[in-house]
Amino acid sequence: MKYTIYHNPRCRKSREGLDYIKSKGLEIEITEYLKNPLTVSQLENLIELLGVEPLSLVRTNEAIWKDNFKGKTYAPDEIINILAEYPKLIERPIISNGITAIVGRPLENLIHFFGS
């Protein structure tokens, strides 16, 4: 099975997740979502695979969120559009096998996802 990691190489947690997946010897495609931002459609698909509300993918402690969006109410599609426009706000790393997906932090999420 092939896995995709939506990765930010500047993020320690994302690097830890990638290292863990590599240590398992799994086939992995790395998508650096800050260099190649996800489309609204890709985000909708990931959110569906994750089984979460869009707001749960928002890094609400980021300055972009605090300065521009905090304290306001948004519909799910508005949040997805915000994430598409400001990919730095996306929680990371996200790992998907095309059938399901998880946020790979804390590392225990990955350990549980891969079963060891």
C-alpha cells in the first residue's frame, strides 16, 4: 500500500512522522503542501478521509489565524477556503493511504495507525 504524507520539512513533528514512516519501510509519497498548496477539492477529500470537521485541521495558534480569523464563526466550506489560501494553517503531518487518513501528531497516532 502506498502512503502520502502532507509534510512541512521545517516542522519537527512532521519530520518525526516522516522518519517513523520511513523506518517502517513503507512506500511513501511526500507532498510538501507549503510549496505545492492543496486545492479546495484535495482538502475536502482529506477532511472526508480524516472524518473530522474542517476547523479541527486549523492551527489556531498561528499568527495568521489569530490576526485574521480568531473569534469569528465560519461555515465548513469557508474554513476549507481559508486553509487553501493559507496552507501554513493546516495541521501537520497528515498521512493518507487513499482510504483513510490521520494527523500524525502526536507520534502515538502513527504508531496506532500502522499497528506497531
